[in-house]
Amino acid sequence: MKKGPVNMTAALRDMRLKEGTWHISKSFNRLRTYMKKPMPKDEKGLAFVGSYIGDDELFDDLEDLKKGQDMVPAIKKAMKRLRIKEEVNEARKLLVKDFRMVIKIAIKHINDMQSAIKDIENYKKGLSNHPDVMDILKNANEDVNEAKRIRPIKGLWTPKQMYTQVARTKKAAFELRQHADFIFQMDADVGPSMSRNSGLYMNVYDKMTSALDQFDQAIKEAEKIKHPD
């Protein structure tokens, strides 16, 4: 049975975790691009804004606007209050397509950083010097090196090895949450921009974050465990 249209205003309101500001995006490039022109208020536009700035006062202001009224002044007001710069130099930000390629290459050469760097340079000259790229390559190799150091002793794992594994699991959960947040941000603008293709993953994102919240709680409990010997 085909579902009816999603009320984005209500959906975003339901996602609020606490009063005040509940979400600030790490990048505002696309939002800034749209703000160069009037942004008429509609359900898709509200979802788009919410993927970048989740703030009660902002959405109170937006809800006071009539349908079709320009949202840009209210967004600018919120950005000023939240100290989000309207114009920043993000030339050194890693592009999504480059990020995906770097991850693919890092996995292919998971224990061979030099080969990974060579492939990255063949893909795009100078990209291997990007600080985010170097972090990805270092993390990939550190994980492998750490895994090599952890070995059972006389058939038993040591408490120190268990603590290390809990820490590694916590790191993996954090990275998984970042991927889930990226799904949420992408969902606000699945092309063509502001079309009916956007806003289809909100329920999925809700379930992901709910599961991750439980996982984070379990990690906290695991971190409290202390072995007697």
C-alpha cells in the first residue's frame, strides 16, 4: 500500500532530542549556495534546512512564515546567533567523490601505505597531501598494526586486549554514526535538487540512530568493567 506524503515539519519536530539546538552540520556549502537566492518555504525546503541546522528558535521562526515566503532572513538570523559563518573558505574540504575513492584505495592497500599514496596520486595529483586523506590512511594502517599486535596468550585473551577491543568497537560505532548522519544529510537533497527524491530516508535514519544510542549505552557499560586479575 502506497504511503501518503510525509509532513516534514512534523517529522523534524519529532526528531528533536532536546530543547534548543539539536543538530549542526559540519559543512554548509550547499545551504550557502541556495541562500544566494530566495528560498520559498515548503515542506522540502524545511527538511533541507533541518539537515544543516536543527534549532528550535530557527524552526519557530520558520513556522511563523507563510507558505512560499522567503526563509533566508530567518536562516541568516539563526546562523548569526549560532555563530555560523555565512561565507567560509572550504576549498580544502574533501569532496564526497574523493572521500569515497580514498576509502576504496585505503581498503585495497590496507597494509601498504606507499601503494595507497601512489594510487591516490594517479587518481588526483596532490590529493594524498590533503590532511583528511592522510588521517584516513594512518587510521587504516594503525588498525591493521594494532590487530597484528593483539594475539591470544596460551589460548586466553588478556584484560588489556579486551580493553583495547572495547576501545576499537567504540571507535567503529562513532564512525558508523557519522555514516548514518551522512545519509541524513544526503537525503535532504537527492537529485534533482529539492525534488520528490528527497526526504525518503528519515524513518530509516531514525531507526539507525535509535539502535546506535543503545549501542553507545552498551559501550559505556563495557568501559566500566574492570577485570580483577
